Amino acid sequence: MSLIFSKPGRALGKETSINLMHNAWEQMHRYILFNCTEVAPFVEEHRKKIYTNNRHKRQIDRERMHNDQFPKWFESHVDCLRLEGDKRVTTDLRLLARGPSKVASSFSKFVINGFRFRTKDLDKKSKTQNSGVVVTAKTSSFASTKDMNPVIGDITYYGVLTDIIQLDYYEERKVVLFKCDWVDVTSQGRGVKLDGLGFTLVNLKRLLSTNEPFVLASQALQVFYVQEPVETDWHVAIMTKPRDFFDMHGDSFNANEEETYLESQPYDAQRLKDICIDADNISEVRVDVPGTTIDTPLVTQVTIEDEGDDSEFDDNEFVDSDTILDF
């Protein structure tokens, strides 16, 4: 099975059936095609055709033509290859070319990559924050419409999750996409900036105007935003680190459960690599004074307040007491 159909992940809570508007359907289908390994050779084939047949046009216009026309060209091209008996046309490729059903499923929570994501609307009802999304994508960008030399590079996008949509490509092939409000990263200092200490700050009121609000759920990492006390429109973006879930109380442990244990880490934490400290060999016990043994429980019983539609968790659950973040 194609990798695009075999990504791990699991929806939580209630499933809602939705009818997709044609424009949204096109946006999601196009994004999936351009991010599928099996389709990549056909993407390049179509791009070369567009560039060859439109030499008189500006490069930015040829790119737009390529993006707009590829899905329909790909569908007809795969159909022709299938009739010719081309062995490249697998079941997955045929279904990808055909496109998904316009009846999709919507969820408010999703577990993937070791993170538990939750939509913005659901976050408002909780004390914890799970709607922050960060994605790093290789993007071809033009400085202006007159620019003839696009710059290709990795761009980090910060956003807030607004919807979780599962597309049905038939024959048990499904793809989950996250729809997000993305912060404007097109101009330095408008939506994203660095403070004097090197921390990344984002302005959640400065949103990017885009017709591509979707990303694959498998591409998403989690971030939470801490409001600046002085510049209240700005938030410090702190990456959350997925950690294994260790259940201390018996048979309710689910080996397939992926939980998020938030560990504050600045996005530019890679600077710590330059510090020559072996964290694994640091002793936390003093050896120069007599020791004193104190009995203390390993876990603390706390009450988790959630929205009530999550059957996977009890109202009272033993968890690491450091995992609850109150804002």
C-alpha cells in the first residue's frame, strides 16, 4: 500500500460526516498529490511539459499553470497508461488519480506522531493547549511577480488547528489532513520574529492569506504558544516533545496509545548541541554529605478536566503531575 495511505494515527471522539465544497475538495486533493512519493515522477513530467509549451510565459505563471492543471492531467494520463497496460498503474495510483469522495469525515481530536492534537474550538473548553501546529516545508518562493529566479528553501509555518478531515479514496484508502490558520511568514517581523534571546515569537493575529490551509496530519508537529506579558499580540512558540506513556496502574494500559507529555523546549533548542554537557552522566545525588531517605509517592492523583466525549480516559487518572499545563 502507498505510504500516503499507511500513515499511523487515530481519531478520538465523535465522527461527523461532511459534504465538501468543490473548491475545498480540489485544494485537499491537489495537496495530497503534490506530497505523495508515488506521484512525484508524474509531477515532474507535467512540469516539464508546461515549461516546454509555454516558454514565452514568466516562470511564476508557468508554475501556477502547473499547479492548477496537474490534477486533471494526472487523472487522464493515468487512465491512458492503464489502457496501455503500463505496470506503473497500481491500484493506489489509480485511486489517487481518481480523487477522493466528496463526503468526508471530520474529527475534533487526533493522535499521531506521539502527539495528541485538538482543534482550536475544543481547546477553548480545556485548561491545556493542544491546537498548536508547526510544519517545515520545502517551498519555492518568488520575491515578486517580476522575479524570474525562485528561491527554494525550508520554511517553518506556525499555525492553529481548526479542523481534522479524513478523506476517503475508496477501497479502504484514507488520508487525514489538518486544516489550520497559518501565521504570516511572508515578511520578516510581521507574523514571526526572534527576540533578543533567540526565542521564536509569533503573532496569532497576523494570519497568512492562502488557498492552501491544509497539511498532512503525518507532517504535523506540535507547538504551544505562551503569551508575551508586554507585547500581548505576540506569543513565544515552544515545541512540545512526544514522550512514551507509562501507565502505573495495571490492566488499563494500552500499548497502542500515543499520549503527549509536554516538555517545554524552545524551538531553537538546537543551540544546546553546542554546549559540551553529557546530560546522561550528570549525577543528581550529592556524595559529599550523609544522605537522608524520604518516602514519597511516585505518582500523584489528579483530576483531568476534558470535554467529555473521550472514552479513552477516565475522569480520574494517574498521570505525571508535571504534564498538566495551565494557561
